[in-house]
Amino acid sequence: MTERAHQKTLAQVKVAVVIPTLNERHGIGSVMDKTRESLRDIPHDIVVVDGHSTDGTDKIAMELQAKVIYQEGKGYGDALLSGFNYSLQHLNPNVIFMIDADGTYDPADMIKMLRVITEGGYDLVIGNRFQGIERAAMPLTNQIGNKILSWMMRKTLKISAKDTQCGLRGFRADLIKKLDLRTSGMPFTTEMLVEASRVRARIAEVPVTYRQRIGHAKLDPFRDGFRILATILRLYRDFEPLLFFGGIGSVLTLAGLVIGFSVLIEWLTTGAITRLASTMLSAMLMLSGFQLFILGLLADMVKDVKRTVRRNSR
């Protein structure tokens, strides 16, 4: 397809860009200006979801002619979901983008993501920050944590994305109607991928630029990392119940066998069992491990039945 044909195809798409904000007066203007410039040949609306900023972020967005709505709940995920729902109800877009207001992402990357959606037939496109990350944009500990979380999600969801926590994403508007999104905080990005995988959406990833943020960071790496990890554990429980429950059961059974082996050695050598506490602990661990393994088998069977029902209903 020629470049002229590309531009003609993109011009027929209507885009909504959702930007969650909370005291981002230093970055919102720049992000909006660059978004307007990047999408200048494409019909688009910018929706700023403000969490009741006290620094005038919402007023700056209004002056730049964004559609500003105020968040009723709290949290990053709640803000995004509010923006998605507003866009669907009032703007009728074909494609929705989400981008942060702190200048870490380059709005120009939305064009190549839009092309992947419109011409590649993908439902959801996420950015890969690790191929375009600038120096000092993300602490090394955060990079390591993100890569570990992304690896866990790749293994669980069977997807190829290498940066599952990226906050720059674009997706077909009708996809959001199929997703059961409930998380209000930072794990929202994880839940979105889980739900997209559940409905068998076509997911792609493209390299994006990632810069040092404008203003003060609001993320708590330990708190938000723990929440994301908890979300991934729930993901393992729901998508791979045999691995989740069977893995825990195997650990308990192994621990019971190790303790029981020492009791067995004592009985073989002395003909008596004096360590009653160890004997009971060994039996309880092995019994618990066996029960968890059976639970994993049953949960796996239920998962397959639910998958069959969904497939037949479609």
C-alpha cells in the first residue's frame, strides 16, 4: 500500500485519546499539543479525565479545547475506564488510545500503532518501551521488575508482548465493550491484557519512545508492584489452575516427604517413633498437597467447560 493510500485509510478513522490526569500542569499542555500535531490529518478528540487536580491541570486542558470530565472514583484504572465509557457514549470513535500526561510517551508513536490496527487487523496494540527507552527515564529496579512481570504474563497468556505494563495503547473501540474491566489502580493495564486474551483479541506490540517524566512521580514501585504481582497470581489461578494449585500442592507434598523421611529413618533404625509432632506435620503437609492437586484438576476441568460454553455461544 502506498503512503497516499495509507493516509486515505487513516483519514477515515475517528480517534479518541484518553489522558488520565492528577496534578499534571507541567506536562498536559505539551502532551496535548504533540497529540494534536501527530493526529492533525485524522479526525480525533482528546478526553482528559481529571482526578480533581489542585494545580489547574483541568483548566489548562479546557483552554486547549480538550473534553474534560471529572473522575468520580479514584485510581489510574478508574480514570481510564471513565474516559473509555465517555468516548463510547458521546464521541463514537473507531479507535481509542490511552496515554499518560507526564510526557513519558511520544504521541507521534500513535500513528504507527494506528496503522497496525487499521491495516494489520489487530484489536489491541501496546507499546514496547524497552526498545526506545532514554537514559534515566526508568530506574534499573523498575526495568527489572517490569521485565519479570512481563515474562510471567507471556508464559501465562501465551502472548509475545515483551512490555505488558506499557501505558501507551491503542485498541478498536468495540473491543472495550467485550472486556470485563474492574481494577481501579495500576494493575488495570494487566487486567486489560488478561481480558483481551480471554476474548481472543488479536494483540500486537510496537517499539515506542519512553522519556523521563515531567513533574513529580506518583507511582510507588513497591506498592504498585505488589498489586500487579497479586493480579498476576490471580491470573495464574484463573488461566492455569492446575499449575497454580498443583504447584503449591507439589511444594507442600515435597516438604511433607522430606520431614516424613527423617521420621521413617528413625523408625527403621530404632523401631520406635518419638517425633510425633513431625509425624503429624508430615501427614498434614502431604494430605494438603494432595488435596490442592485434586482441586487444581477440578478447576482445570471447570475452565475447559467454561471455554467450551463460551465458544459455542459465539
